[in-house]
Amino acid sequence: MIPSRVLYLSIDLFAHGGIQRYSRYEIRALNAICPGGVRVCSFGQRVAHGFDDPVPLAVIGRGRGWIARAIFSIETMWHALRWRPDLIICDHVNLAPLARLLGAFPGARYWVNVYAIEVWNALPLGRRLALRRADRVVSDCEFTRQYLQQAYPELAGRVDLLRDCVDTTRFTPDHDDAVEEPPSRPLRLLTVSRLLPGRSKGHAAVLTAMSLLADRGVSVTYTIGGDGPDRGRLERLATTLRVKERVTFLGRVPEADLPATYRGCDVFVLVSAFTLGALPQGEGIPLVVLEAQASGKPAITSRCDGSAESIVDGETGFLVRPEDPEDIADAVERLAEAPLMRRAMKGAARRHVEQTFAFTVFTDALRQILSTQRPRA
């Protein structure tokens, strides 16, 4: 049965990031399915250069630290007591204990959204219990769904798949895409991500691949969109590898400039490192890969995690071993030397996103999940 009141708990609805964008798509879909029946509590505060489109906010956090957490929890519980939601959704496992508490209210159920690294390790007891006892766990990729069902057998049958989505009206191919490319122009690579130490998005491997490609006589340029404390190290590496003149660091890309940034490349690359264990790395379904494909760009991405679910290998791009410069260089060379294949991939990438990751597909899948009852844990 479709709920009439949904209380949506967000770890941080405003700062740019894949989880934040997924949450905003989910809230938009919920509003379409349950008009006027959605309220949002965001622990994260508004930030400069963050998302600012309107959402039905009920509670907003007051900073970090245990006092801020306590105040946010109390205010959220007070709002729930007055409003009486019949479904609580939390967009991060860190909020699962609070969702579990609210789910104990009469007539209420709760579910937990999961993505990637935040559940690919041993969870603290409170989060682990809240995850196990959730009425529903919703994963953005099959990789994480399978991981959780192996790690927590009691979740078997209670982990649903709600793949990420992309705004196909905002991210569109360039009108000039049909124009023949000058044969002498270098192949233009692009990565968009934050540059964080210990969270490798594969920039270093791409820079090393560029050095290998230069030795092979393959001409490429590389644009890195995004900023962060790892930028200095990557700039030094580009100098060491003698590819600095062909690498552009854009810094933070304003939200309004993202569509044009994707259209300005030939191939999108995201080859995030992948590890499980105490310090996991990797991706669910990376939204930037979907946005690039919606913009008519083939993508090179990892075959090891949820990234592999974002493209069709050999049709909309290539899957590679993450952080393997030789494998990345081979994929780039194939695309550089086959303009007809690259052109075919542009159209295939757009169709793939429209058929699998469009907002309408996402909304229909969410409606189906909401309509399906499950026995309480």
C-alpha cells in the first residue's frame, strides 16, 4: 500500500555528492507518488555552492558533534510524534538507529538506503541492528545487494534494488555531435569527482595511462573536474609523468556548468580503486557515469563494483581493471583509433540511460517497491 506520510531522513541533503543527488531524486519521486505527503529532515546544513532547489524541509541540523546529533534526533522525534508518518526512509546507514527508533511508533515502518563503502565493512552495533531489523533495505546496485545478503543472511529477501537515475532532460547530447571530428584532434578525456586522499577515483592511473599512450603515439588530453586536498599530489604526478601540458584541472565545477562540461569531452573516465575490508573503496552506481552517458559520451569505468552496472561493456563504453594503467590505456586507444565505434557508442550510451536510468524508470521502480508489502523483521 502506498504510504500517505513519508518522513525522509537525510545525512546531508545540501553538499554536492552522489548520495545527495540520489536523495533529491528520491524525494522528487516520492512527491510525485505521494503528493503533499513527504517531509524531510536533513542533519547536514545548507552550504555555499550546495544544492539549493526547494524540498519540503521539516528539520535541519545545527552542526556537527554529539550535541548537534542529540538536538537533531530530539527535534526529528518531536516532529514525527506530531505528524505520525507511516514510513520513515533514511538515506544513510548512519541514520539507521534513529530510523529504527521512529519505526517503533505505532503504524510506522522504516527502511534504510545503502550504496557502497558505508556498508562494505563491519558496522557498529547500533547501525548493524538497525539495518538487520529494517522493514526494507534499498540498494542502488546489485553488487551491494549481494554483499549485504552474504554478510547478513537474515536480510535475504529484504534488500530491494532501486538503481540510481539521471535527469535526461538536463543532461543531453551536444547538438553538434553529428559534426565530424577533426582527425588530428586529440581524444578528450574527462573525470568529474572530488579529489580526496584515501578515496582514489583513479586519476593517478589515468595520468599514468596517458604516459603509456604517449609512448604508443596516441594523442589524448585529460580534464579533471572537481577539487580537494589531493589536487596538489595529482598536479605533481602529472609533472613527473611529463603529461602536465595535456592535463587541465578545472577545480570545482558549478552545478550549472556540469552539462556543458560533459559535452566538452569525447570519453568519460571513472576508474575508482576497489577494496573491501577495514578501509573499503569503490562505487555503487556512479551518477557521474550516468550523466556522461546521458550527454552522449562513452565511458570507461571499473569492472569490480557497482560501476560495472552503469554501462554496457563494449556497447556504451568499456569496463577495465581499476587503477591498472595498461588496461585503461588499451581501452582509450581502442576508442581513439575507432571513431565510427565511438560515434555508435554515443547513441547507444544515450539510449541505455533513457531505458534504464531515466527519472521515469526510477519513479516507477520506487512506486513498485512502495506498493509491495513485506512482513516486519
